[in-house]
Amino acid sequence: MSTSRIDNLRMVDPVLSTLVQGYSNGAMVADLLFPVVQVSKLKGKIPVFGREAFVVRDTFRAIRADSNRIPPADVQLISFETKERDIEIAVDYIEEEETPEFLRYEQRLSKELMDILLLGREKEIADLVQNTANFASDMRIALTSDTAFNNYTGLSDPVAIIREGAAAVRNKISKYPNTMIIGDASYQALLQHPKILERIKYAGISKVTTDILAQLLDIPDIHVGLGVYSNDGVNFSDVWSDNVVLAYVDKSSTDVRSEFNPGFGYTLQREGNPQVDSYYENGGKIKVIRCTNNYGVQITCQDAAYLISGTNDENLIQ
């Protein structure tokens, strides 16, 4: 079959596509909360998990006894739809000729484009899970000036607040949260909190880290969201504000991970994405490199997460 004109104009680059598919930005934490699963269609239905998905069943069977039959659960399905995101950059043929090792230059450009897409996904997921409307009233708490993490007068106890949130998740799904995403402002407040420093000093530890917090709070994975964004290219804001999200996340390896596994949420990514392709403009004088991703983000078990919002009081000076 002859190659079509469209195929000549648009060429998917397998090397650069493989590069961006394996690339991650260390400042981004969204995929640690909403792990990526591959889906084959743009639209579909996935189950919403309730408490029964986390219940440990009695499976012991005596000799000649009946099997342990359980009643079928009413499975609620929700629709998902993935949407395409893309970003591109143009390179003049003179730049290509004058740039040594142009392949490495293309790789750098591809990573820059992928960073833009990753930041967009980070912001999308951060906005979703920092929105109090996405949590039941008993699965969220808004701190006051008395309980704020940066209140060091002795009235605030962040360890107790976080443990209460973890207990709330366990009461809903019978499992403690295994992941905590924390904004940098909240993290900086915890680093200096007297009650946390008091707890660790007897162990001969002088510095608070995420590993120390993980041991103190009994939450295996704690990650600080360091991503920033700007609407005007001048003023920057944190993607993750002064909030803490406690969640039970599917920790399965990528080869067995599925949107049908119980967990707080997923990034449903179209198979083959992200990818890098290129095409030419202006009679071949300009080469356009484009990075594309196609995904949707979805909360699949609302009860599997707890939101602590407004951890820092702006009126308090640290």
C-alpha cells in the first residue's frame, strides 16, 4: 500500500515517544495519588467502589460444608471519557543544521513539552482533590487558627489531626490510607512544629523528613507536592496549597494495575500515549515537534480519602 500524503506530513517518532512515556518530573506527585492505567477506548464505564470492595471475607470451609457464598453487590458504574492534550514547538531548518547532536536537542525539547503536559495534569488532579465538594462532610476538615499547623502555641496537634483523618478512612473502607500528599506550605509548617520535634528528639533525630513523618504517622508513602504554576509567566503559585490528602491508593505494579482494583482514583490514559510526532511547515523549512497525551482523571472511591484543608493560618507569623 502506498504511503499517503498525511503519513508523509505527520511522522510519529518511536524513540522520542518511548522517551516521554518513561519520563517523570520529580516535582510532580499526581500519579502517586491517581496512578496511570491504560485504556483501549476514549469512552467507557468503570465501577465505583463501596465499602464491600475492601471487606475481608471468611473463606474457611469445613469438609463437606457449603461454599462461602456472599450476596452480589450492587455495582454502580460511572462513565469516563479521555480527552486529548497536546503542545508543540517549531524549529527552523537553520537551527537544525547549526545544532550539534540535533537528536539530543529534540530529546530536550520533547521533555520540555512533556513537562508542560505533566504540569497540566498535576494541576487538574490537584484542583480535583483539593476541592472540598468532592469529599463527604465526615471525610474532610478545615482547620482554624487554633488548630493550624503553623500555630506553635501548643493548641495545635497535627499528628492527632492526621491520625484522626486516617482513622476516618479506615472506618469507611476497613483500611488505613497508604499515601499522603502534602503541600509544601503544610510540610514546612510540620518541619518546625514543636510537638513533632518533641516526639522525635528522644530517638536522637534532629531533622524532620518525609521518611520520619511516615514512621511517626504510620503512613507508608508521604510525598510533598512541589509543582508551581503561573497564569501570566510572572507570578507563581503552588499547585498543591496548604492542604493534606490522605488516601488509599492502588499500589499494584503497572502490569497488573487496573481501574477495576479498589482505590481512591485513577488516571485513565489511552493506550499508546503519550507520543511525540513531527510535521513540516513553510515548504519544509520549519519542523514542528509535538507532544500529545490523551487521558481522563476519575475518583473511583470517594470514601478512600480524607482532606485536611487550610492547614496554615496566614495571620500567624512563623
